Amino acid sequence: MAETKKAGALVVVGSVAIDTIETEQGGRATEVLGGAATYFAVAASFFTPVQLVGVVGDDFPKQDLDWFRARGIDLSGLEVRTGRTMRWTGRYHEDMNVRDTLSFEANVFDGYMPTLPAAYCDAPFVFLANIAPALQARVLDQVKSPRLVGADTMNLWIDIARPELEQLLRRVPLLIINDEEARLLSGERNMIRAARKIMALGPTSLMIKRGEYGVLYFSGDTVFSAPAYPLEEVFDPTGAGDTFAGGVMGYLAAAGDASAASVRKAIVYGSVVASFTVEAFSLERLRTLTRDDIERRYREFVSLTSFDVG
Ligand code: AMP
């Protein structure tokens, strides 16, 4: 497709899933749209064209595929295989920073090996959203000379696929993970010490997502901190981290640069999109969200964090 050649194009690989979510407050969403790459792609599509790599089963709702296309998400890298789409069920505790996975079925992801359409191989921006590190590496093998590669992972892979993950991290300049994953990966509770150890594994830049406490960004010797948008109620935190990453990478891809100043703006855009995501179940809030809503909240962030020197 012609649109895949655009300079701002962004390739993402990761899970595309059907989720069931329960909250302590009695909320439940059954068989709703989910998956790390799904949240990422939709968030990034507010900023730039996205090329989605992954697999779904023949039970995946056609109207969601149509919605992706309408949002400028290219699906020529999304395989539709006979069988069931990945399923995940999670339950949040009263403290919504804590959740349990009640069930996980890889389904069509079992035995899946991504092959990139030729037009994706020149993508300047690449994100390896949460999925087995071997699949992330396989995508990285196929892109020619990306300007920026970012990646995410999760506890499961740190536990069961650490050698593959460590191999991958040597090739990933920007790692975006949450605080719990940072602790598990580094064996350190303190985030500064954790960051130092993780960056010794390869990434030259690291964003640590801390839920309602915001984001810490480490690059070389510099640290940048952004708060989370203060929300009275968090409805469903699922995908907040993935939409954060989608906002970050989407903004950088659209800007076409990854300078220190752009990265700081990108972190705030990521935080803004994530703050909308948690206001409703699944991707529901993103269906009605507009770029104007994003810009308005971005300006609120600026005033939230501005203060005089001295
Ligand atoms: P997050 O809230 O950022 O951890 O992302 C939640 C999304 O991750 C859900 O929509 C799930 O479908 C997806 N997910 C859960 N477990 C896995 C897994 N083992 N591999 C890939 N994606 C997963």
C-alpha cells in the first residue's frame, strides 16, 4: 500500500487479543477488544500512520478491523488464521495498580512467526509491544535501518524467557516498561538503581511507567519526570502502558525526530492518551477521543507542571 511508505510510518508488533476484565468495584467487560499492539496502534494512530504486525483468529470482529483501517492502521501485516484469537482475563484489586491474570490462551499466536510485508521493512520507527521476545526479535531482524526501535515486555517473559529477552535488549535503544517489570528485571527496588542495571543490558534510554505516579525517563546521565494526569476515577487501567507507548512513539514518528526536547513532549503526549484510556473499559474511550481532546489535556499538563525558577 502506498501509505506504508510515508516518512512518519511506525511498525508495531505485539498481541492483538480479546480480553475479559473484572474490577473490585463490580465492573466486568466480557470478550472486549484488547492486546498490547491494539492499544499501541490505536493510540499512535492519533499522530501518524501505523503498520500493525500480528495475528488474529477468524473469530476476531470484522467491525474492529474496519475501525483500525478507518484510523489509518495498515493491516497488511496482520494475519488472519483459522482458529481463536488470543484471550486474556484479568482481575483488578481494589488498589488498581495490582491485578491478577485469571486466564491466558495464546491460541493463534501458538507457532506464529511474523513475516513483514516488504513495504514495512523500511519503516523508520519500530515498536516491539508485549509478546514473546523471540517474536519481537524476528520483527527486528526484518527491518532494514530503523531510526528508533522501542520495546516493552512483561513479567511473564522476564520469568520464562530471560535469555531471549536479554539478547533482544542488546538491540533495543528505548525500553518502555512499568515499575514492577523494572524491579523484576533488575532485582532492585529503587528505580534509579534499577534503571542503571537495566541500561547496562543494552537500552540507552529507558522509560519506567509508574501508573498514577507518572513516568521516569532515563537517557545517558539525564533523568526526566512527568506526572500522571490527576484523575478522580480510574475505570480500567488495562492498556494504559501500551497507549502511553503508542502516544510516545506516534508523536516521535510524526515529528520525525527523537531529540531530547521531542522525547519530553512525546512523554507528555503518551501520558495524555493513557489518561483517557483508563476512563472506560477496553478501548472504548479511544473510539470517541479526538486530537483536540488530546491537545486540550496536553495544555493542562503544561500548567500542571509549570513553576518559576528561583
Ligand atoms: P497492559 O495493561 O499494558 O499490561 O496490557 C494489557 C494487554 O496485554 C491486554 O489487552 C492483554 O490482551 C495483553 N496481554 C496479556 N497477557 C499477555 C501476554 N502473555 N502476551 C501478550 N499480551 C498479553
